[in-house]
Amino acid sequence: MINNNETLPPNNLIKKRWRDMGAAFKVRNYRWYWTTQFLSGIGTWAQAIAQSWLILDLTHSAIALGTITMLQFLPMLLFSLFGGVIADRFERRRLLVFTQIILALQAIILAILVLTHAITIFEVGFLALLLGTINALNGPAQQAFVPELVGKDLVPNAVALNSVQFNTSRMIGGAIGGIAVALWGIPGALFFNAASFIPTIVVLIIIRPAYTAIKTYLEKTSAITELMEGLKYALSNLSIRRIVLLFGIIGLLGFNWQVAVPLIAKFSLHQNVTAFGDLMAALGAGSLIGAIIQARNSNASEKRIILGGIALGISLLLLGLSHSYLLSLILLAIAGFSGIIASVTTNTRLQLITPDKFRGRIMGIYVLLMGGTTPIGAFLFGEIAGNFNTGVALIIFGSITVLGIVTIALTNRHFATPGLFTN
């Protein structure tokens, strides 16, 4: 088959790739939704900075930070699959309105407790658990909502643009969070996050998706039956099963940044909260570059997942050896780049090979792998860092990430369907 792009002059080909990068923005509803999610994301990352620093201020303990992070992500481990069932059963737009309102209220309650000096580590843990529970409902619905806005043809581009949004907001939100805590205190960053949900709620109330799969909302059997149907489909599909193995390793060991970065800043590099925000911004900057590359070239091959995961593991290992602030900034940017290549490719591949009937439940599995494994990883990371040091924890996690991915890639190749190892 002739590739029409090959007949274009180089300059025109470059222009076409840049135009294609924003293809999903031509859909007005998606453009509005993306913009408000970007604003909300800045607030979310500002709260993440504030909450991590609050825990360290209250306890000065790596183990406490790992434990609270475990509590925040534990509901995603327990309930993400049920969140996928709910996303397939109910109208996703209305479900998202509900979750955004509760997330805003959670930020307000935490801010008031800190402002009135009524906060203890127990309230932080309880509210982190509430946050994780709502995110277990919110995550699968958000992922499955994208095809309803843009249609299946634009899904790869929209998924990549979502990642651009997520990582731009992480980069900006990380920096703003550090500055906000330094200038306004922890409550200021939390109130800022609560306000950032307002545009998203308004847009979700206004828009009407053009590609809503109404049929999925009408098939009402028991939640357990629907959950088991989704798991059975995922396990019987060779491509999905293999992705689960690979991304499970990456999610468990490679995405514990809410524990790792504050510990790197405070204990490995002996920096303040502003530097912590800058380290998170570096992570976001690398992720943003990876997301832009993925948006221009929507390659969803398994090979890309494997290479991204290996590069992420090597970055973690080198971070464990680093005691230089500048070098750590660079390594975090590389880690962010590698991780986002792996996660966006995984998301895109799952979206493309999953029928609409199972989309919410398969996205529930993706959310489980992306954040639901964090309770285990965060707890282990905090325990190792607390009993040894942060560098040892990073070296162990990075080494196992590389070895795990290489082992799966080499010993399970016969499970792959044709073409998975091609570009």
C-alpha cells in the first residue's frame, strides 16, 4: 500500500504532522472539555504538593508519607474494576459531574482543617482515602468518556492530547503548588484546587457528547456479573493480557512519584518545598515532551511500551545514585518522558482493541494498573526508604522494573499476536 505522506515534500509533511497533532481539537466539545481538565489538573497537582508537604511537616517520616499515599490509592486497587462497571452502566457525563463536585468538597474540607489547626495525620489519611475512592469512580469514566466526544477515529490523537493536558498541568501545577505553599501556606493551595473544578463542572453540564454508546447504559445485569464478563474478556484476549503483564510492572514500580519525589527533595537533596515543586515540574516537563511526541506519532505498538518501561526503570536506578539537584532534575525529566510513552501507548492500544460494550471495564483495568497498584508500591517504597534510605529504594525499584519487563518481553513473546513487536 502506498503511503500518501511519502509523496509530500518534507516541509509539507512536517506541517501535516503538526496539524494532525491537534486533530481532536476540531471537535468543539472535546476542546472545551480538554481546556477545563487542564485547569483542574493544575489544581490537582498543586494539592498533591501541598498534601505531601503537609504529611512531612506533621510527621517528618518517609513511612508516614508512604502509608498515606497507600491509603489514597488503595480504593483504586479495590474499586477501579467496579468503577469500570459503573462507567459502562450509567451515563458517563453525569457520573463525572458527581465526581468533580465531591473532589472539590474534599479539597475544601482538608483546607479548612489545616486553616483551623484541627488537622492531624488521621484526618489526612481519612480524606486521602475519600479522594482515592472518588478517583476509583472518576478514572474509568474519564477514560471511557473520550471516545464519546471524538469518535473512534480520533481516539489515538485524543488520548495523546489528554496526556499532553495531564502532563502540562503536572508541570505547571507542580511549580505553582510549591510557590503557593511558600506564599499562601498549605490551605491556599488546597482552596486553589477546589476552585479549579468549577469550569469542568460547568462544561460537563453544558456539553452533549455526539458518540454516546447508549446501549451500554441499558444492559442492566448484576454488577458482579458485568465485572466478571469484563475480566473474562480481558483474560481471553491475548493482546490485552500481555499489556496487563507489562503495564502491571510499570504501574507497580515506576509510578510512585508522590512518595519518591518529596523524599528525594527533603532527604536525598535536602531542598525546600519550592525545589520539591521544581522537581515535580521537571517530571511533568519530560512527560509533556513524551506526550507531544505521542500526539504527533500515534504509534501504539507493544515494542514502544517495552522500551518506555525499560527507560523508566533505568532512570529510577540512576536517580537512586544521584545526589546532585541538577542531575536529579534531568533524570526526572527522562523518567517522565519514558513513563508517559509507556502509559499513553498502553491507553491508546487498549482503546483501539476494545469494543464499546467493554470499554468502561477495560479502562477500569487500565486505571487499576496506572494507580491501583500504587498502594502496594508506595507502601513498599516508604518502608524501604524509611528503614534504609531513598536512594536504596529507587535502585531496587528501578532494577526490578527493568528485569521484570525484560523477562516478560523475552519469555512471553509467544503470547503476542502478529505485529505487536513491529513499529
